[in-house]
Amino acid sequence: MNENPSPQTFHARGGWPKAVLFDLLTALLDSWSLWNAAAGSEAAGRSWRAEYLRLTYGCGEYVDYETLVRRAALNVGLSESAPLALEANWLDLQPWSGAREALRELAPHCRLAVVTNCSTRLGRAAAARLEIDWDVIVTAQDAGFYKPHPQPYRLALEQLGLQASEAAFVAGSSYDMFGTGALGLRTYWHNRVGLRAVDGAPAAEIEAPDLDALIPWLRNFGAASTSTSSQVPHAL
């Protein structure tokens, strides 16, 4: 990771935020395909992943990530082989199209951080798949809590030496908005697979099926209104 320079050296030139925090396994990486392959089909993988999200986002205080993945698999009728295959093929995780390019474009303007619901071991291995020199990587294990508890986001901001108003967050699911909303962290929801928003989740400032609108949003971050949200439609 980068040596953390003084936050004072990161001015919001041209409206850029001082840092951008990212969900990792859904906003930047296509973990859906990996789960589907481990489960044996897209339907089984989606069911398993939905159960995992329910368990993870519902438990709050950190419980061993690999244990939760295994429990979710068993809860939906999958065998022990599914979580074993997921971990065995972990380094096959692929970035979404445009993810590496967006990070490289942001790097001269903003500090870059990951906030991920994962173990430290697997989270750091996954973050390396983006081939970027991260300033901060915070996992649920590091923070002692799973998102959307505010602590993982707060810990990343503390390590960056920033206030929530000086940073942006890129979410992978609407669960994140409970945490970012609590901290006042403005959010872009990269909803690549067309997930339905969880009941009661605050709206993201932008919801889009890709990362195309991310750079324009961040470039004008300092001047953008926080009172409205917009949704970019998914292709039919």
C-alpha cells in the first residue's frame, strides 16, 4: 500500500473528493460468477449469495467470514464442496469491465481505499486483483464488524485522516447505504447485476449498472448537490 501522505496534500481540485472508498467484492470484482461456478449454476449461486448477504449484513459484529460462507451454503442446500471450491478459486476473481481503468484515472486525484465484508486474508488477496496501489484496505475482520455497521467505513476514514464529507463511497449493494447514510458518506451504487434495493435503504446519489458515470460524478464532487439522486437505467 502507499505511504499515507498528509491529507492536506489531497485538495479537492476541480471538485474531486480527497478519497474514494470502494466496496470490493461486488462494486469492483465480479464475485457473482465465481460463486455461481462454485455452486454449479447461476440459480444456485444467486440463492447462496443472497443467503450469505442476509447473514453477513445481519450479524453486525465480526464472525469468521469463511464460517458464514459455509453456513449460507448449507442453509440453501449446497454441499461442503461449494465453499471449498469458492476459496480454492479465489484468485480467479475478475474485475468488472471498467474497474481497473476507473481506478487508474482516479489515482492522480484521490486516495483510494477498500472497505470489504471479508476476512483480512481473502480481502487483501482480492484487492490485489485490481492491480492498484491501495492507500487503505479495511476488512470486516480488521474493523471487528461487518458492513453496514458504521465502524468499517469509519475505520477507513480514520486511517485516511478524513471526514466523511471529504470522501465518496462506491457501493455494490443497497445494504451499504445504511452505513454510508449514517455517516453522511455520499454514495454511488454500482448495481451491475440489477439487485433490488433493500427495504428502507437510503437512496444512493447515483445508481448505475456500470462505472461509466463514476468519473464525471467525482470530477464535480465538490460542486454536486447532495439533495438529489439519479438512476441510470439498465440495458434491456
